[in-house]
Amino acid sequence: MNLADFTKTLAESAPPSSFTHCQTALWYDAKGEWHTAHQQVDGLEGKEPAWVHAYLHRKEGDLGNAGYWYRRAGKEPTRFSLQEEWEELVMAL
């Protein structure tokens, strides 16, 4: 799914059932539901959930926790805007 197609799903009242936990987290984040987004990746293992987790903690302003999750994801903390990182995540996942 490309960025435009993902963005179109934001008009719906619920994320598509075909979305992964990571995609669902990004969907809820875009809808302004940070806690629901966080619940989608909290406790999941793997680099992709860790990257989404890092992004969410960065957005929250908890940079120390974000740094931990970036390391778990094998990523350097980004210097891009939150919107740019969200778009990068959508395209990567």
C-alpha cells in the first residue's frame, strides 16, 4: 500500500482489518489517538514494531525512551520532522 492509499483509509471510522499492528498503530496515530496507537505495538517484538514504538515516544516527547526503541529497531534517531518520519514508516511498512 502506498502513502496515498494509506491516507485515504483515514476517512474511515476504523482501520482496515488487513492492516498489521504497525500499520494500525500509524493509522490511530494519524487520527490523534496516541494511546491506542501505542497499545498496538506495545509488547511486540521485532524491528518494525520497535521503530513505530520509537516514533511514538519521540512524538510524545520522551526522547530517552524513543532512543531505546530506535536502538532496538537498529535505527539512528531521525532528524526529520514527525510528519516525514510517519510518512517514511507508512511507506516502509
